[in-house]
Amino acid sequence: MSLRFSCPNCDRALRVREELAGKRIRCPQCQQPATVPAVPQADEEEIDDSPTDSESPPDDGEFPDLSEFTRPARRSASTGEDDEDLPQLRPIARPKRSSLPREDGTGGFVRAMDAEGTVRASKKKAAPPPPPVLLNRANPIYSFGPHWAMLLLFIPLAISVFLPTPGLDERLMEHPDVLEKLETVSSVDELCAMFPNDRVPGAHLARHTWMHWVYAVVALCVYWALLCFSWRESTASPTRLLVTGLITGTLGIVLLLAFQFLAFGTQGFWMRGRGIAMLIFLIVKFIGYSYVCALDPNSSLLGSLMGFTCGVGLCEEFCKAMPIVYYLRDGEKTNWQGACLVGLASGIGFGVSEGLQYSADFYNGVAPGLMYLVRFMSCVGLHAVWSSGVALLMYANQDYLDEIFSWEIFPMFLYEYLLVPMFLHGLYDTLLKKDMELWALAVAFGSFFWWLWVISRIGTPVPRRRRAMA
């Protein structure tokens, strides 16, 4: 037989032979001495189990061999009768570190929670506070873009104001023989034909030349390259920008000439009646009257401002806005950078085409070289700034981009998008007409800073608006 007991030092269950009862052994687990309890005797007085000095061998003596009976006591195997009452447990699926939610600033891991459900304090050291930001670098006006390059385009305009070149009258005073024949001159072609090389002294190009087309093509290529390397996150492709400029420079000019033809054709004619046709006639007649006030040299300052704003400014800004409306119809494929570049491309195409027209009609054979720089750089830049501002306003508020020719939408279209650019356009032309070049230069720079303000306001993440059409 064998005896079973637990080690008093490590509580390990031991099994020894019966003849070792009352003796001391060494525990195979903790290697400490332990006394085997004596065999209980029935019907006898309780015997003291503690061994005497004569019976207990010294601690450093030999202990009996327990290699056969020192295995721990095993629990009896389950019979399976009580297994049905036990709950069915599922293994715990531990999530990976990468799938844990990033919350509470723990750097990507969930903080441990105590029994009450409160989050324990993380032992990870808090990150140092970021350095103070002196400028709002998220503002797009501080990034590299076409807006800073467009500022350079106003340099020729500033030079023409502060360093003016001699006028045509001053240059003709040096040729008294020509002054005597001025009374018989009825056109610029006849005036240039009186001088060698078919141009007035001091003029840059001859009267009948195609050199201004070279300037226009070079300017268009430079502007297109500038737009292509600006704002890589733009959704407007270089092909779209080039096509936009070409369409505005051709079809936009044709549309503008059609407006002018209808406006001037209504002068001296009156129609009677009611309804939409009469309303359209009144609007066209008012635009024609505005053109007359703008071109009349004897009109007052307010009359010229009204004429240039409601005539020239309204028609030109509306023609430049049509390609922008077509671009914004793509919906989610557009962004504010693309709208800004499309607006610049539309204004550049219109300005270059207008520069060709002015060069052929007024500059060739008469104007100095600085005037070509002003027309193909500064004036093109102004047209681009105004149309780009319109594009950004359209992108931020797209409520009035559908059915713009309806009577309910068109007035709001003018008010929301075209009001400020057409006023700046009309004011600039009025000041040039009244020979107030310094104030016109101030309006040009004011237009540029207005454009920067629109970029800083629209370029920040703001929700776009679009009115649901019934």
C-alpha cells in the first residue's frame, strides 16, 4: 500500500510507501525536508505524529529512494456523466494590433479598462506640443501657384503709367511737313502711308504686318505652359485648358460681336408690344445704349461707368463664363484648382484674341513696343483674373448653373457671379477713357487682390452648394 499526502512547503501531492510512515523525506519538487504522516490506528489513542530525535535522521543524512512513489496524485478521469451540465465555451478570438481602433490618442491601440469600465491612464509619455505656426500654411495663397506668376503680368502696365512714352501728337510735331497734310488724312492707313516703312516714327510694327500674330501665339504658349505646371492636383487636364482658351478666343469673340450687333441694331428702332419678346428687346436696347455711353467721349464719368459696366463688362464676362459652366457640369470630377485654371484659360484666350483685334485696328504702325506688352501681358492678365474669380464663385455656389437663360435664374446668375468682375472691368475701362492711368493701375491691382481673397476663401475646405432643381 501507499500513503498520499501534500508537501507542507509547496503543497504538491505526494505518494510514498506505507513503511515510510512517520519518517522524514525530501520533497522532489521543492527539495525541502517533509515528514510523512503516520498510519492512523483504529480504536487506539491518538498518537503524536511528530518524530522523536532518536527516530528522525539528521537533515544532512541519507533519505530513502522515492523515485517510484513521488509522482503527483492524478485526478480521476471524468466519466462523462456530468459533462452535460457544463456550459459550452468558445475560443476567444484575439484581434490583431492593426485592426484595433485608433482612439483616445493611444497611438493606434485601445487602452486597458478596469473592472468598472473606466479607461486606465496610459503609461506612454504624451507627445510634445507642436511648434507655433506663424502663418496659415493651409491657405492656398501661400502655396506655389499661378496667382504669384500673374502678379508679374502687371509690370508693363505699371511701367507705362510711371514711365510714359511720347504720344502720337508729340512724335508728329517733329515732322512739320506731315502736319500740313493732316487735314486731308481720314484714316490711320493714310497716315502711316505718309512715312517710310509704313509706320509712324516711334511705332514698333508696320501698319500692314502679321507680326502681332507671332506675339499672340507666343503669349498663348507661355500662358498655357504656366497653367500646365500649376497645381498638380487640378482635375483640369492641359488639353481642356488649351481647348477652353481657343473656344473663348474664337466662339466667345463671335458671341460678343453678335451682342454688339444686336445692341447697335436696336438704336433708332422701337418695338411695341408685351411679353417676353418685348422684355428681351428692352434688355438688348439697354445694352446698346450702354455701349453708346461707353464709346461717347463727351459722356460723364458716371455715364461712362454705367456704359462700360452694363455694356462691355456684362457681355465680355458673360462670354468668358460659358466654358466655366460647361466644366462645372462634371460634378464630382471638378475641384477648386481646376475651376481656377479653367477660368484663367478662358480669360487668357479672350485677352489674346482681343489683343489681336486691337493690334490690327489701333496699334500697328502707330503704337510703340511697350503698348504690345501691356496688351498681351497686363490686359490678358486682367481678363484672366476676372474670369478666374467668376469660376471660383461658381464652384463655391452652384445653385444657379442650371437653366441660366430662364427668367428666374439669369438675374441671380448675374448677381452671384458676374457683379463684381463686371464692375471692376467697367471701372478700369472708364478710368482709362478719362486719362486717369494711375487710378486705373490701382483698380488693376485691386482686382488682383480681390482674386487672392477669393482663392483664400474658396480654396479652404468648404461644402459646396447646389440647389436641387424641380
